[in-house]
Amino acid sequence: MSGKGEQHKLVKVFSGNLWQAQIIQGLLEANHIASMLENDTLSAVTSPYATLGGEVFVLVDMKDKDSATRLISTNSLSSVPYN
């Protein structure tokens, strides 16, 4: 467990539409990498309008960035750009 006061920085590892982001999130989860979804305007988890447009981002803890990007790049959605 992290030390008291230690902060975790979230970084974007994927961007695309909602269904692509959910597939990537499932891939990460299956490989024990925690992630969350966020879109341009509101949280994709809480917004009833999240699917009406805009990019959805998959965020992971900075410590998992390399593992997550490597995993994403080896699957069929790797043609969708991510930062």
C-alpha cells in the first residue's frame, strides 16, 4: 500500500470512442492494471451523454504506464492513436 501523503499521477494511455476505451479498459483489467475512463467534458462513468461525441481517454497510474502502453500496442486496437 502507498505511504501516507503519497500521490498517484494518472496518465493517458489511450484515446478513442467509448466502446474502444471500454475494450482497452477490460484488457488492462484482465492484466491487473487499474484504469479509469474520462471524456472531454464529463466523466464517462457518470455522464449519460458520454457517447454523444468527443474522445474518451483511458488513464492509468504513472507506475503502470509502460506496461499499459506495451499491452495496448500488441492488440488489434493499436491503430488508434494514444499519448
